Amino acid sequence: MTGIEAVGSRSRINATAAVRAYLATCGIVLLLMMLLGLTMRLAQAQWIDVEPNLFYVVMTMHGAGMVGIAGLGGAAVMWHFVRRYVPVSTAIFVANLVFFLIGAALILGAGFIGGFAGAWTFLYPLPGHSGGLWSANGAAAYMAGLLVIGVGFLLLHLDIARGIISIYGGLGAGLGVKQAFGFAPEKDGPPPAVAAATMAAISNVIGIVVGAVVLILSLVNLYAPSFTFNTLAAKNLIYYFGHTFINVTIYMAVIAVYEILPVYTHRAWKTNRVFYLAWVLSTLMVLTVYPHHLLMDFAMPTSILVAGQIISWLSGLPVLLVTAFGALTNVYRSGLKWDAAAGLVFMGVAGWAIGIIPAVADGTIPVNSVMHNTQWVPGHFHTYLLLGMMAMMLGFMTYLAGPKSPSHLAPAGVWLYLIGGTTFVLAFLAAGSASVPRRYAVHLPAWLAYDRAGSIGASLAVAGALILIVRFLVSLRSPIDATP
Ligand code: HEM
Ligand SMILES: [Cu+2]
């Protein structure tokens, strides 16, 4: 082995160890947060007793924790694959994990010690108006935790953007803008992983900076209540950040589909002009679509709300369509042999695609005025997050664990996750269409049937995830060279 090879293989080992650390964190936190979710569902079903005050702490921790590890899981997928094409720093990747763990500790302390229960969206001025349930310090620890996590992601996206610029010459080139508009041959365009990582960098850097602004303003308000700012402006900033961050988790995780399915089908993922155009449009739209969270705010200018509605119909669609179509054509008649990893990433595309339908419905003003604040909302976002984004991440985990890891149980894990998860989200959607409100700790007797069906589905989904995650954790005993 020459010196250069030795350095190269050592850096691959460090990098793989870092990806494994990310996924181990994601797996463990995902299970814990699923258990918090199950606790809420069982409480709504009146199968267990949970004090309402505690319910809202649990809801806040579940929301923040899930959004956080969705980001972390997406980052693991993105970094693992994008470093095949551009130079990236392992130190910064690890730093992001450290920032994440510090932020998560602050957030958990804020909730379970400080009692913070203002929901993950920390909507101003709620953090400063606890009605005596939590202190300013509790709310501050929560928001400081989010800031710390944001700093980590900012560093990571900037480093990847630097790597992309160093190889492709600019972010426009990383996104394939010239290919999208026919100014350069399709075959010279960036690989899908690079286009997706460019989109993630552009959107999340802007979103995180906006989030930091409103977090800092809110922190000042906590300790100097005479310092106030416009609540509607604050809501705009928060949803700009929140919408972007959670959407980008999917755009990062989808790289697993682009990279893993071709391994199974022995066919490269086809990129063409439409593919690049879809990513360019999605980059523009993810940043302008957030007003669908404000459709019921009558003080918002109507023009912005109408634009928000129209962009909601359009924004998810381009990348979703090229990905769903690409996945189908990649798989069709390829003779692919299905296993748990291939099944999960494929499920991810389907869960994402199906979840967008009720989401688009809810982004339509006349529908929103009825469905807003009902369980229709957790119904649609759990579909594309649990059965979409997380399925892609679990697929990546299962793929990295490799076939050597005990695999006879893996298909059972996939089926439990799919069947349980589907039952769970359908229970939310059905309850939503019967106008059951979301974010209610205590439910009326007429709603219990939905809650109980949802609880059973959730339990099965947790069991499925447990199998897949334990299998991944067991695989960590094998040396890194064995991982793909
Ligand atoms: C077995 C898995 C899961 C269960 C049982 C579960 C359960 C729940 C429940 C009961 C709620 C409150 C619903 C209500 O408003 O009445 C909720 C809210 C939420 N969940 Fe989940 N969930 C699961 C997975 C996930 C995943 C995978 C994600 C994201 C990646 C997620 C993100 C959220 C968010 C953001 C909220 C909103 C919290 C809020 O309203 O502030 N959940 N979940
Ligand atoms: Cu949104």
C-alpha cells in the first residue's frame, strides 16, 4: 500500500465511522421519539393517563426531536453520497453531530426539566407567556438548543457548497441550471446527488439564517419583555424557516433513492433536462411556498396567500414527479431482486408521493378553512415523513448494514413498518376529515375509535422500526471495510 492509499483508506474509514455515528444517533432517537408519539396517541385513546401539561411537553419534544433527526438522517445520506463527487470535510460533518447533541440536550432539558411546552414551532409570543407552566430559562434553553443545532447545519451546508463550487465552479452549475434551460448538454450535468445537495445548501442556509433572526429576537423578548415585535412578521419568519428545514430533510434523504436503487437494478439513474429543471424550480419554490401556513391569518395580504396556494400546488411536484417516474423506470423490467433496503427506499418514494396529495388539498384556501388545525394535518405530514423520508433513511441504514447482518427478520420489519405506519396515518386522516382537532390532549368519546386504531397502527410501526434499527446497531460490530 502506498502512502496516498493509506491516507485515502484511513479517511474512508473515519468518514464511514462518522456516518455510522450519525445513523446510530438517528436510530436511537427515532425509537425514543416514536415512543413519545405512541404515548400521545395512547393518551388520546384514553388507554393510558397522561396529564395534559405533560402531554404538551411530550408533543413539543416529539415535534422538535423528530424534525431534528430527520435533518440529521438526511444529512447522513447526503454527505455519504455527495463525498463521492466533491471534497468535503469530515471534521465539519462530525462537528455538526456534536452541535446536534448539545442542542438536543438543551431541548430535552428545556422540556423535561424546564417544562417548556410551546410546541416545536415556538410561535412568538407564546414562549414568553407560559401561564406559569415554564420559566423564561426553560423557553430560552429550548430556543438556544435550536440555535446551536442551526449553527451545525449551517456549517455543514456551507462546507458542502464549498466542495461543490470547487468542482463545478458554482452553485448554478451544481444544480444543473444550464442543462435545465438547454444551454449545455445533458450528459455534462451534475449527478443527482450533487443537484440535490446544492438545492439543500441554498434553501437551508437561507432558512436557517431567517430562523436564527427570529430565535434571537424571541430570546431578547424573553428577558426584556418590553422589547416586542410584530407577531405576524414573527410567524412569517418562523414558518419560512420551519417549512424549509423540514422539506429539505426529504430533498436530502431522496439521494438514497438516486444512489441505492441503481445498485440493485444495475442501471444508472437517468438525468435529463427535465430532471434538472425540476430541481431548479423546486429550489425557487421551496423558499416561496411557506405562506400556506398562514392561510387563516386574515391580516396577511391576500395576494401573498393566493401566491402561497398556487405555489403549494406546484412546489412539491416537479422533483416528486421526476423522482417517482425515475424510480419506476429504473425498476421496471430491471430484474431487480427485492430486499429490505430496496423495499424501504422504494416505499420512501411512494410514501412521499402519496403524502403530497392530502398536503396539496390542505394548501388550498377553501379546504384549509375547514381542515386547518384538524388531524388532517398530522395525517399528511406523517405520511411523507414517516412513510417517505424516514423510510428512505431506514433504507439507507439497512443498505449500510449490508446483507451479512441477520437478515431473515428485516422483511418482517419492513412489513410491520409499512402496515402499521399506513394504519396510523389513515387514522389521522380519517379523524381529520371528521373534524377532530389536532394538538388536543383530551379527546371526546366520539373520537376514540380513530385514536385507538391509530394507537394499534403506531405500535406495529414502532415494532417494525425496532427490528430494522436493532439490526443496524448489531451490524456496527463488523469492521468498516465490509460496508458498501
Ligand atoms: C410511530 C411513529 C409516530 C407516532 C406514533 C407519532 C405520533 C404523533 C402524535 C400523536 C402527534 C400529535 C397529533 C395531534 O396533534 O393530535 C404527533 C405530532 C407530530 N409528529 Fe409524530 N408520530 C410519529 C412519527 C413521526 C415522525 C417520523 C415525524 C417526523 C419526521 C413526526 C413529526 C411530528 C411533528 C412535527 C408533530 C407536530 C407536533 C406539534 O403539533 O407541534 N412524527 N405525532
Ligand atoms: Cu409548509
